[in-house]
Amino acid sequence: MLDIITYVLIGIGLFFNLMAGVGLLRFPDFYTRLHAGTKCTTFGSIFLIGAVVLQSVAAWIGGGWNSPDSVLALHAAIALAAILITNPTGAHAIARAGHRSGVKPAQAVVDDLEDASVSD
């Protein structure tokens, strides 16, 4: 049963990472591509690392504290925390730099930041 849950988590994670690649190819402008690339990969990483943690914790329960899987679960959780912090922060910085350099969104009706970027 544990393996089935792991395979489902891996499948969901791979699906979202694949959708990130499709979004990078199909979306019309810089901002929507950036959104697809960061949101989908972040969400996909949650599921992939969740599968790693699930398998590691299951092996750790069977092997005790001396099991190398206990360290793997800890490292995977730290990696997930780093991804959850750095991926959205980096995307925000890239989008802000793109806006300040004059990259316009496709089919934008209102740009609330247009005046703010001049005064910063």
C-alpha cells in the first residue's frame, strides 16, 4: 500500500513538472511563462519530495535511528523548505526586474505598477 501511495505522489509530481515545461512553451509572454515555470515546479517538487520522505520514514521506522534513511528524510525536508522559500522569491525578483526593464505583459488591460516603477 505504501508503494502505491509513493507511485501516486511521484506521478502527480511528474505531471506538474511536465506541465511547467508545457507552460514554458505555450504561454504567450514573459510573466505567464514565469508563473507556469515556478508555480508548477514548486507544486511538483512538493509531491516528489513527499514521496521521498514517505519512503524514508517508512524505512527509518523499520531500521531505527541508525538507518541512513532517517538522514534522507531530514535532508529532503530541508530541501523542500529551501524550494518553498527560494522559488517564489526568485520568481518575484525576476518578474520585478522584467517589469522595471520595460517588459510588457501580453494583452494587459491595467498596469497598476506602471507609475510605481518610475518612482522607486
